[in-house]
Amino acid sequence: MKYNQLGNSGILVSELCMGTMSFGSSGYWSVVGSLGYEDSKRLVDIAIDSGINYFDSADVYSHGQSEEILGKAVKDKRKDVIIATKVRGRMSKEINDVGLSRKHIIESCHNSLKRLGTDYIDHYVLHSYDPITPFEETISTLDDLVSQGKIRYYGVSNFPAWQLMKFINTAEKNHWEKPVSLQAIYSLISRDVEYELIPLCLDQKLAFTPWSPLGGGFLTGKYRKDKPMPEGARRTNEEQNFIQIDPEKGYAIVDELEKIANKHKASIAQAALNYLLRKPGVTSVLIGATKPHQLEDNIKTTTWEMDAEDVKILDELTALNPIYPYWMLQFTAMDRANGDFFL
């Protein structure tokens, strides 16, 4: 297991981060796994024994059950792990129990601390952008929580690039703590972050932690062309497919991943994860599991490295279509290289 710096902070996190969305069995998120304490604890122990020190949760996962289970599972090893949890989602029907207001952040932080059974949260993540709360209100609140020792670092998730840059500038202008990370969807079937978000993270020294690296399970290889959908799988139920995939493109990607996996005596899922570990800017890839063998297979991703030719083949197969102004910038770069400064 390798360890990478969490953005411009002084802590190191494992290159794989264990997501705990499958812990708990309440509400919308229960469809991901519905694991009780004993099954969850077994997964946590496997992860820690493998060298994973980074765990990701959220208050909305099974209405706080994920945090409760995670806190209990790592209680004896609290000082050895980095716990990330998130704030933003609605936690009750009360009108203000949602968003990134001072009220909601403070109350949610206290509740997460209680559920996790800890005095501090290592990495507090804003789950998504809040269109009505001023950045000054959100960032000053996070700055206060850092000063109070209730959180140690914070990050954001699912922000547009221009909003994230504005967020960073607001923090800098007021001499408040800045975010150290961005968590966003990234996989071979979702490479949109390469337009602006990853370049922004590299420029601003933010950690980048991809979620859904297996495309909601599609890149595990269990969904294949001309074969029936597997019973009980998440993507078999259309109502649970919030990650949209072009099936034909997806099948072609899986076929190529299978060739690479066979060459390295690995699984298709390992190949998909390994690809992300080779990409610039990636700090720690979020993985999730409901069964020990799934987690153990994912962890084996760290035991081998995809070669440059494999990465190139997958890059070309899943290449993004240039959009404006990026296709224009490509011409500009070529013209400057040729000594023509017209553009």
C-alpha cells in the first residue's frame, strides 16, 4: 500500500480509501449494502490489515448509521486512521436541517462527532454545492471548527470548477483555512473531471479522491453484452441507476479491461482501479464492498501496476470529445510550438 499527501496538508492517506456507504440499512442508501455491525467490522479489519488508513462516510448514509458503525469499528484504532465524513444533505424534515449554513454545519458536525464516538473529525467534506448560502458563511464556520479542534482539515465534493476556485479565493482573501481536497466522480466511463477539475486540483495542490471508480459496478465485469442482467445487482434496478452509462461504450471498455486483467493475472475491477491510480492528480481512490472477497480483490489492485501502453489504449478508447475552449487551446499550443504567435 502506498501513501500520498492529502493535498497541501501534512497527513498521508492510503492510495485506496474505504467507503462506508454500504454500512447501515436505513433509507435510500440502504440499497447499496445494508450491512450490520459485524459484517461491517469484518470489512474494516480487512482494510486496516491491508494498510488502508483512510475511511469515508457521510451523515446521510443510512441516516447516520454508517457513521455509528464506522466509529464503533475503529474505536480501538482511532489514532491510526483518518476518518472523513460529509455534511450538506437533508437529515430531517425540519426546513433548515440541510445545506451549508452555519446552523446546519455546526449542528451536523456535533451530531457526526457523537455518532462516530470521537472528539475530532480528520477530514470534513462538504457533500455538494449549496446555491443559497454565501461562501463567507460556510468557510468562516469551517475555520471556526478547525480552530476549536473539532475538525482538522476539510474538503469539498461535487463542486463545479468555477465555484471551487471562487471558494478557494474567498478563503484566501479572508485568511481562513482552505480546502485540501476535492471528491468527484471519476472512472473510465466518467472522465469529465479531466476538462477542468483535475487541472484545478493540480494547480491548487488539492488532493483528488475519485468516487464511483467502477461506474456503479459496471466496470466489475458482471454486466456483459448479450448476457442477462445479474439478479440483485444495483444496476439491474433502473431506479437505482443515478450514474448514467452508455452501455455499448461500457461493454467495449470492459472487454479491453478484461484483456489487460488477463495479462496481469488480475480481475477486471482491479484493472479499472489500477488505471485511476496511474492518472495524474489522483490521491486516493474510494472503494466499497459488501463482501470480504470483493474488498480483498480491490485491495490486490495495489500489488501490480498497469504499464504505459495499457493506459494509452484505455485513454484512447475512452477519450473525451474536445469542447470549447479546449479545442481552441490545442490549436494555440501547436501554433506557439511552431513559432506562430497569431493565436
